[in-house]
Amino acid sequence: MKTTKFKDYQNEIVELRRYFHAHPEFSLKEYSTADYIEKYLNKNGIVTKRIGECGITAVIYSGNPGAKVVAVRAEMDAIAVKEENDIEYKSLNKEVSHACGHDAIMACALILAKICNENKSELKNTIKFIFQPAEENGEGTDIMLNGGVMKSPDVDYFIMFHFVNDAPYGMEVQYGSASAAIGKMEVAIKGKSAHWCNSDKGTDAIVASSEFILKLNELNSTYTSDLPFITGIGTINGGSAKNVIASDVYMEGTLRAAKPEDYHKLYNIIFDIASQIEEKYNVKIEMDITKEPIPPIINDKYLVDTTLECGSKIWNKNCRLVDKHFLSGDSAAYYFDYAKGVFIVFTAEIEKETNYPIHNGKFNMDESRYYDVVKTLYSLIEKIK
């Protein structure tokens, strides 16, 4: 097989990443992003197929009779976070940014596709690229799966990867669970409005909501488990005027647990808490909590072993087998129902600078070794058998 000099692609990866970073688009609105990806792939001789309005898939076939079909997913959407970095490729779309690393994921996936196509006559495995919209709002996976992305050809192995900046350049992977069971929480508390001068005539939904929030927060310290979990309220809206007792409060929150059994236990406890508050404050609480959460991503052992074997040759001591239990969630877990999968995290800390976490307006990453990310992925898809 001809030798590929991955470093020769570094400048192009950075150029692609900076284009995507400067032109972010919301979930289900990735029209320009999709057009750009499709044109890039087509220009490089790769046939594409649209799934829905913004999803794209492309297959590069191997001539190897024993080839497996390996899928690589890249997310396309950005988030509603204002860019706060003072950089030349700053987001041009106000209030929207790639503070999620999806810009680098798309760039690396495009170059990976280009390299695979340049070497297609010698590929050991068939590669299917999945450029997915709407990862952040959780809807994109269904769009792609309902569009048959894991079929024709049927996918045997599934690879997904993310970027973070909490450690020097390297990679991390782990056995077993790589995310949490997650669900959303919507809570409506209904009391009775009255003027504050007639407070005995009203039922205060704000007071009831405050106790609900406190009780929910207490669960994070009183409920015991050997694995992480969290529950809490992220938004609250209620009341109509400063001199009127609030009749309605609406809240949204989350429930997450590394173990699905903890999720279901907490689910029941939260409903018990609501019942107690209804009785105490004479309010009505209507609650919608996801009963069947997005499941955790479970890494396949063979793929983890193979990823470590490939990664150790590229990242040396910075190829890390970790035992972290993340409370992040990703509907990509449903891809794992169709194929054995692995979730890889690439760390890209900027040295001697303050690094801000993902979904922060100042999130950024070291760009200097994107080519080694592509090399790692290429080595893995060729090593699989």
C-alpha cells in the first residue's frame, strides 16, 4: 500500500475547520453546511446521498472480498452560544457558534474521506461516512436511521469521535459505558392568582416551585449510587405581575444517570416529591419526564482494544485508557443497536492558555495535530477485521 503522509493534509484540515467555525448553523438548519460538505466530497470524486434536508452519506467501497463496512459519523450543527473568542475565523452568525467541536469533527471527517478515496483500490474495508444534522437537539439520529443510513450496505462497525480541551493533545477511550442515560423534565405548577393584599385568597405557585427545586437538588446529595447521576432545573418561568400571586410556574430540567437503573429509581422519586408538594401547598403539578431515556453509549471491547493498539503508535503515552463516567448523552447510542461501536475522545488543550469547556463562548482548541486525529481514524478503520 502506498504511504500516506497525513501531515501533508494538516493545512487543509485547519482551513476546513475554520470555514465551518466561521459559518455555524443551528440544528435542522445546516443548509449551507450540507451544501459545502456535499460539494467538497463530489469535487474529490466521492458520490454522496442526501438524507432528509441536511443529512449526507457517502460510501467508499473496498474491493476486498472479506471487507467489513465501517461507518464514521460527523456532527454538523452548532449551538446557541455567542462566540467570545477574538480570532480571525470568529463566527459570522450572531448568537451561534461551534463551541461544541463539530467544526473540527467535520473537517477531519472530510479529509479522512478524501484519503480513503485516494487509496480506495487498496482499502481493506468499505467506509461509510455519515454527516449528521441536529446532534445537539437529539433529532438527527432518527433522521439518519429512518433514512436507512445503517443499511445498503449494512454497517458492521460504527465509529464516533469528539474533541475536548481538558488535557494535552492525545486520545482517550474506555471500556463499557461512555455516556449516560438522559431524559428531559418539564414541570408545570398550577396555583391560584390573587392580589397580594388578599394573599389568603391565592395559592402561590412560586413558593411551591422553590421547594420542588430545593428537593430536586437535595437528591443529588441524598440519593446514593456507585456511579454518577444528576438532576436539576435549567429554566423557570412564572408569574404575571409584581403585585399578583403567581398562579403558574413552568420549569424545564434534566435527569441523567450513568446507570439506567438509577435513572428509573430517580424518576419515581421525583414523582413522589411532586405529590408531597401538591399536598403541602394545595397546588397541581403536571410533570413530563422522559420515561425511556436515551440509553448510554456502550463501547465494544474489540473496538476499544483495536483503537488502543492503533492510537498507542501515534499518541504514545497520550493514548489513554480511562475509566470516566460522563453524564453527557448522545442519541448516537441508537446507532449502537445496529452495529458494534466505539466512542473516541481527542484531547486538544491549548498550552499556556486558559481553556474553556465545550458549550462555553470561549471554547477553542489546539489545531496543530488534526492530521494525527485523521491518521488514528484511518489506522483504526484499516485495522478492523
